[in-house]
Amino acid sequence: MKVDKHYNIKWTETALKSLKRIDKESAIRIINSVEDLSIDPFRYVKKLRGYPLYSLRVGDYRVILAIDVGSRSIIVLYVEYRRRAYRKLR
């Protein structure tokens, strides 16, 4: 029996709306980068100090996400331009 070691990726409504506002080329890069996380979610992300969240850098954009090791899932909370990405956390 094969056990799936990949993490499931879940996009929130906020994250999907954020993607629609971004140019198509950048949105595709963001989606591909998030998909790559399903194999090793901690490789390219940075832990956000003071929050149980992580940040993924994709060009000038930041993807803010939560990683649940127990359920092997990655929840994409939102995508924002780098200057505005961390304002929502305050």
C-alpha cells in the first residue's frame, strides 16, 4: 500500500481573491511555488515571528500560510505585495 507523503493545499477565499487581482504571470508563478511546497513545506518558507504562520517569497509577492503537520495540510491565507503583506497581521 502506498502512503501519500504530500501535503494537501487549501486556498482560502481571501487568497483566491488576492490571486485574481495579480497579473496572470505572477499568479501562475505563485500557484506553482505553492504547489512545490506540497513535497517539503518547510524548505522555502520563513517562520513569522510571534505568529503560527509562514511566509513564502515569490518575486515581489508574499504568500502567508499556515502549515498543519498533524493533518499534513498547507492553508494559504492570503497573497499580497511585499510592502503590504505583513500589515494584515497587526
